[in-house]
Amino acid sequence: DKCVTRLEQLGYRVGQSLVERFTKDSPRFKDELDIMKFVCKDFWTTVYKKQVDNLRTNHQGVYVLQDNRFRLLIQIAAGKQYMEYAPKYLAFPCGLIRGALSNLGMNCIVTAEVTQMPACKFQIIIQKS
């Protein structure tokens, strides 16, 4: 449990730094959805070499990013016995997303879910202040 928390914290700091570097010459984003599109396309492509496969929202502050072939899970996707290790592999990316969004002015909670490897879903709940 300490490992997962530490990985999430590391991802948070890396996400903050990366998004600062990626957006330094960009114009301001118009709204929440514009920020999420940036994360799904540009940010994800730079970090994972592909775009998010699907972005869904309920238009009330909840977003779901789906990646059908998540790079960090591809190597361990061969057997079901590794399903229990998936949350450890997803702690860093959850922190990465949370850190990036935090630096773009969106305080959020990010959780990950794996039902069939190597696909995973990241649920982002925006915290209104």
C-alpha cells in the first residue's frame, strides 16, 4: 500500500512538470473539456506514443479515459495471474494525470480500473472548490 501511494505521488510530480513544459508556448484553454481533450491527445501521445482510445463525460465533472492497449500493461497481459498486479502499474499513471490536471487548474481524484488486460479505464472526478 505504501508502494502504491509513493508511485502515485511520484506520478503527480512528474505530471505537473511535464504539463508545464508541454504548455509553455500554448494559449490558455477555454474550458474543462478543452483541457481534457489536450490530455487525451497531446499529453497522452507524448507520454505513451498514442492517443487515448475513448473519452467519455457526464458533463457534471466526471470523465472516463479508456486506453485499449495501455503500454504499461501490455507486457503483463499474457496471463490472468498478473491481474492482481495491475493496480501497482496504474498508480503512477493516475498520479501523472492528477498532477497534469492540477497544474492546469483542475483539482481532481483519479482512479483506474482494469477488467481485461491490457485495456484500462481512468476515472477522473473533478473537485469543485
